[in-house]
Amino acid sequence: MKRPQPGERAPDFAGATGEGKRVKLADFRGRKLVLYFYPRDDTPGCTAQACSLRDHNAEIAARGAAILGVSAQDAASKQRFAGRYGLNFPLLADTDNAVAKAYGVLGSGLFGLARAVVGAYERVTFIIDEQGRIAHVIDHPDTREHGEEVLKLL
């Protein structure tokens, strides 16, 4: 699948968080959503990115946005990762890669197939507006300053 671009409707998705709660894009209608895809739970870059968003979550929420992280690892991995770093937003366990495919974050060709096999997504953030349209795409987030990057776009 191709990566959605600003102005396009955000692809619908549904899945379960690490806590087992079912979430879908429609749950966020009427507010902005920072939907970020990351390669793997509990790796240095992914931890830095998640902690930056954690540390800025109150400011992001004050601007009317929720945060949802997505990677391919299972719910137990999400629980460990969130608990270890006190993450204050949900993580979606996209074990079948359905959300990643819809948002085009696996890549294409053999490299995309390899990413799907090992469950390592490209690091991409989508800011979705209140009407469910892509407002911004951050293709190469700065993991340590990602919270600030997001705030500048809200």
C-alpha cells in the first residue's frame, strides 16, 4: 500500500492495545491523533521516541491530540515496554501488520517483505485531524526530540 499524504483520508484501522482494549480510528473523531509507527518495542531509538512523546503528552493533549503508538510486537511486549518506561498513552499490537500495510510503513519489494517477516516498521508519524484526514506526515522523526516535532505541527 502507498503511504497516505496530507489532505487524504486516514485509512481506517482497528486493533487491540497492550492492555487488551479495542481501538479504532473512529474512536478519535473530533480530536487530533498522533499515530506513530516505530520499529520495535524496547530498543534504544524506539525508547527515546516513546519517552519524548511521554514527556510532552500533557502539552500534546492540551492542543487537542491523543497519541497512539503502533508496532508489530504482541500485547505482552507492549505491556512490558509501557510499564518499564511509564508510557502514558496506548500502544497498539499490530501483530498481523494490517495497520502498517494500510499506512504504507512496511516499505515495498523485498525490503518490505523482510520488514513484515521480522516485524520492524519504518519510523513514521501521521498527525490526523479531527475529521480523520492526514494533516502532517513526519517521515524521519528525531527520536529524542519527537515530542517537540509533534508540538510544532499541532
